[in-house]
Amino acid sequence: MLLAATVAATSLNSLSQETISLNPKQTLAREILGELIGINTTVNMGSTKAAEAMAMRLRAAGFPDMDVQLTGPHSDHMNMVARYRGKGTSRPILFIGHLDVVEALRQDWSMEPFKLIEKDGYYYGRGTSDMKGNDAILIANLIRLKKEGFVPDRDIIVALTEDEEGGNYNGVDWLLNNRRDLIDAEFCINPDGGGGDEKDGKEVLMSIQTSEKVYADFTLEAHNKGGHSSLPLKDNAIYHIAGALNRLALYDFPIRLNETARVFFERSAATQTGPLKADMLAISRLPTDTAIANRLARISPYYNAQMRTTCVATVLSGGHANNALPQTAKANVNCRMLPDDDTANVLNTLKSVVNDPQVTISCTNTSIQSPLSPLRKDVLDKLDKITNEMWPGVQVIPVMSTGATDGRWLRKAGIPVYGISGIFTDSDDVRAHGRDERIGVKEFYNGVEFMYRFMKILTSGSQP
């Protein structure tokens, strides 16, 4: 069985995207993806219809009603939670995926956004990459495992949830607070947080997300009595804000490499040569060489973001008339904090850097803080194994996301989360949330096979 699966995966990789002929398992995944894309699950529509559709498929495949739950805070905003029963020798593993998508207006697209369209080796449609492609993969593989009669050593839980994209009914948060019994697990796999990168159609790396930086906005504000612009004063609200931002622009938060960042650079070194490789290996070791770290930070904003909290001015306003001295000036500073940083520390740092009593600084918006998920050897080893089988030579690299996913709710609740997906995308052509969102046809079916093998090896301890 292993040889056949390996040959099938190798053959799929060698085919051009236009010549793929689908086997029954791939056909099922394609049908589920088409059904999901065809259901509008934007914030104003809700995700209940999609949740109901997936529940119907699982029940038709033999899942008992008690193991397929539709639950949520509102009739239009329901979550679907399915449980694949195992031997119970270990605690369950949770797989999550959100059903909601960002808005897509027909006039902004070159095709219908809520219809799955295959063209030039890609599947187009809102949610193909974020993240109905992975939702379809999870459901298709649950059905496949059920048909095969596979008995896992632990329960497999799949939760397809609502409002990850910023609505009012976030499904993971609601489930944790109201039905944690349905999703409580030893750890979670979140396909929304990981996946592969490819360049020029070639797979180059596989990422596993173990943490996320924390979003926070700070408002800098200066006030002045104002006056006529013909009688200018040095005490000017705009000048105070400009000076504060200039000092902030020259400041870097301290270098602080966590476990994920160190392994990120250690494994990334294998993809590099020369001085860059040597620098990556050097800072993966303790103690951290800050001179080398800062050299890497200057090479890439992404490297910089992996090593420190960052803050940057994003919005600026001031004054009320062209011929008047400004009475008010404001700036928004957006920060992405390391998981073990906090808003109080960042606020105090900003006040120290700005060092102007005329400028008040306050935190006006922040996301929830969640801890780093420790790198589990069992998860990493199995991911290495499947990745090497399907894409020989591709390096698995832990990452700390600079954005946000539903994993933060689970990490805060004490459930470690690992962002892992078998779908590879072109990092130079990211279309999630944008026009003509798409996913490669070949990449989608490789993702189906990857997740099938990964689900089995995680829950059986043996090679599929």
C-alpha cells in the first residue's frame, strides 16, 4: 500500500496540471471543494449552510448523528464538529478549519467568485486558498478513512468553524467557552497556519507554524492651543508627533529568539550557502550573537520580524485649517509583539523612546495574547517523514506567523496548535483575500494525499 501511494504521489508530481485524471478519492475532494466554494459564507451570510452541507456528507458516509454536531451562537453562524472514534489510548487530536471567507464582489473579479472554476491548471474561487481547500481536504479524508475501516488509536476531531475573518461570532472562541467538551484535545493541527512554498512551480520548503505575533495599536497624540499661522511657535502639535515618530523610526526592539525562531534559522540554513548560511547557523545557538542577528534583520523584514517585537507608524493626522496652527496631531503605531511580550512593556518602551511629555501614548486596540506552542518531536518527526516521502529534499521549517489565525484562541486555552498543510503555494503570488483567488490543481490533490497520510500516522504511530 505504501509503495502504491508513493508511486501515485510521484506520478501526480510528474504530470502537467492539464493532464491530471482523477481517481475516486480525488473526485470526492473536488466535489466537496466545489460545493463549499458555491456557498457564500461571507460575514453577512454566515457559514451555517456550509456547515450543514459538510454534516450531511459525513452522516451519509456512516458517521452517527451523535458524532456530527452543529452548534453555535446564532442560527446563521453555526459550527460543525465531527468526531471520528478511536481506541482511546491517547487524548484526541483536533483539526480545525474556518468556513467563512472575506467578501468578493463580482465586479472586482474576472470570473464568478462563488463558483469553482478550473482554468490553466488552477482552481479559482473565493476561499480556494483561505481556506475551503483545506476544509474540503479534511472532510474528504474523514470519509476516506471511514470507508477504509481505519481505527485510530485516539479520536480525531474536525471542527469547521465560523467568523475567523473578523465577524462577531468567532467559532473557536465560542466553542471553547460553551462546548469545550466537543473540541478538547491534546493538541491541534490548523491547516490555516502552515503549508508549503514553491518557486517557479518547484516545492522549496514546508512550514509548521508554532506561534503567532500579537497585534496591538497605539495612539500617539499631541495637543496645543493653536493660533494664527502667521505667528508660528516652535511648540507645535505636528512637530511633537513628527519628532516622536522620527525617534521611533530609529529604534529597534531588543533581539529575542524563542525556540521557534532558533529552529527556523537552523533549518533555513540548509537552504542557503556562504555567509548567509553561516549567520543562520550562528544565531540558532546560545547565546545569541546580536551583531549577527541585526545583520540578518537588515537582509529581510521577515527575518527581522522573527526575532523581535516590531512597531511602525501606519496612520497620521493633524491640524484643522491651512492657515491655523494645529491644535491636535495624532499617529497610529501598529505593533506586532512576540508571544511572550505584553502591551504594558511595549507601551512603556514607546514612552521611553518618544521621551516627550507633550505626547500622550495609549494602547487603543490589541489582540489576545497566546503562548508559543512547544515543538513536539512526535509531530515534527512525522511531518519530516511525510514531507520527505512526497517531496524529497524539501526542508520542514518552524515559523512564527506575523499575522493571526484561530490558533491563538486554542493556545490561550492551553491547547498547543501546529499550523500544517500539504498545499504548496507560490509565495510571490498570494491571492488570499484578493482578486481571482486560486489554488493549483496539482497542489490541491497533493494536499489531499498529504493530509490523508498525516492524519493516519499521527493517530496510529505507524507508516500509512
